[in-house]
Amino acid sequence: MAEAATGGTGLRFEMDGEIATITLDRPEKRNAQTFGTWSALARIGDELPEHVRVVVIRGEGPSFSSGIDLGMFTQDPGLAQGPGPAEGPGTDSFAAAAAHGDADLQRLIAEAQRGFLWLRRPEIVSIAAVRGHAIGAGFQLALACDLRIVADDVMFCMKEPALGLVPDLTGTKPLVDIVGVPRAIEMCLTARVVGAAEALRLGLAEMAVPANELGQAVQDLTAALLAVDRAAATATKRLLQGAPHRTLEAQAAAERTEQATRIRALFASSK
Ligand code: CAA
């Protein structure tokens, strides 16, 4: 996706070989997100070149993201909103969206969710590099990634229920998968802040580093990920993603299937 195509959406997209970097680029608004941001994310997913293996999501400035643009509550987001679903609700504000029928509203939310779901593809590894605030949609965007590397000043907060909403940008499942239902209820329904030490302890972050070392930590992790054979990495991610939903026997069968493919790919032509 060309840089120009992200114009007005608060995102920057850059590629360097097998690494794609998406930067939330509205630091003056703490990288607040809009429907336009989510449509642009979905388009990046649609158009991601096949050779990309690692996708890094970061925020410009001191905060990863302050979540949804609060202008959505007052009809003044101050940024391109992107198209709604065909003949569907407007996306300028919740008031505009609420005026439409349930099916249109759900299509609008589904389009926003599409911006987050592609980050789980087995062919890529997505990394959220999170410093400062990751509130609401910001927390959910970090949760949409496979891995979270955080700065020691990180502040995760699921603010939606405190604003009368639910977290709907695909964040509830990874949150529960990581911390369990009781802890997720406690975190979401109190809208409290989770800092770096707790995020590490709960498994919400794979690594916490001083803020000025975040970029280097992500680069080091990316280099380590790229050093592994791509087909093996993809098959392994697919296996690991399926593991929570399978019995031990079914998982063992899935391992056999993936390994048979790997063995043939590696050794069939060397006889
Ligand atoms: N939307 C719009 N503007 C925002 C914003 C947001 N979410 N967050 C910050 N800004 C703006 C501020 O209004 C301010 O603008 P001006 O300079 O024009 O006054 C600028 O960004 C800087 O903000 P602060 O001065 O407040 O910066 P800070 O560092 O002191 O505080 C903050 C940062 C804690 C993130 C604070 O700005 C804040 O609490 N923001 C609101 C967070 C929020 O409630 N987000 C909604 C989460 S729920 C969600 O995301 C819903 C969903 O998915 C459905």
C-alpha cells in the first residue's frame, strides 16, 4: 500500500524488505483512531505484499494510542472517517451510526474489525511496540498482534465499559486467552491501568524495556524471527494457534500432518 493511500487516516505505512511498519501517526491527538484508521488498516492487510514476514505496529510520540477519537461522541473527529458499508451508516459519529438499522451497524463494526483480524495470519508475525498509553482501541490493537514488546512506561487500559461501550475491536478473545475470564472482567469493568511489570507478569507483554530501547528491542526480535525458515515458521504458528481449540490427540495429529509436509519439502528431492 502506497504512503499516499494512507493520507488522512492517521497511519503511516513503510516497508523494508520482509518487514512492514505501520505507524499510528497522529501524535498531537495521542494517536486517536477513527473508522478511517480501521479502514486503512484493513486495506493494508488486503494489499500486504506476500514477501512481508513481520509487521510492526508502533505509535508516533509518547503514546501508542489513546483509543477511539472522542470526537466520535460529539460528531467532531477532525479526520477522514473512511467509507461506511455500501449504503450503510455514516461514520462521522456514534449518533450518525446509531440512526441506522442493526444490520448496517453490524456491517460497520465488522469492517472496523477487519482492520485487526488479518494481523493473526500464520504467514506473518505481528508485533506491537507499545509505549505510553494504550487505551481502548489502542489496547485492542496491541492485543490484535501476536506479540507485544512494551516500554516501561506502558499504560494499558480497557476503557470502553466506562464509556458505556464494549470492547468490540476483536480484543476480548485475546485478552481472555492471555489473562483468563476473572482477570479480564476485573480489568475491563474497572478500566484500571495495567503497567509494564503487571503486563509482563500476566503475559500481556513478551518483553518490557526502557522507552529509549524499544526500537532496538523490536529490531532484535524481528531479526531473530527472520532468521527462521519461513515455511517452518508459518506451519508452527498455525499449529500453535490451533492448539487451544484441539484435544491432545487432535493436536498430535495436526503435528503429524504439518511435519509430513515439512519432511517432504526438506528431504524429498535429496534422495
Ligand atoms: N480522542 C481525541 N483527542 C484526543 C484523544 C482521543 N481519544 N486523546 C487525547 N486527545 C487529544 C487531547 O484532547 C489533546 O488535544 P488538544 O491539545 O487539542 O487539547 C491532545 O490529544 C493531547 O492530550 P492530553 O493533553 O490529554 O495528553 P496527556 O498526555 O495529558 O493525556 C491521555 C493522554 C491519558 C491519553 C488523555 O488524553 C486521555 O485520557 N484521552 C482520552 C482516552 C479515552 O478515553 N479514549 C477512549 C478509549 S475507549 C475506545 O477506544 C472505544 C472503542 O474502541 C469502542
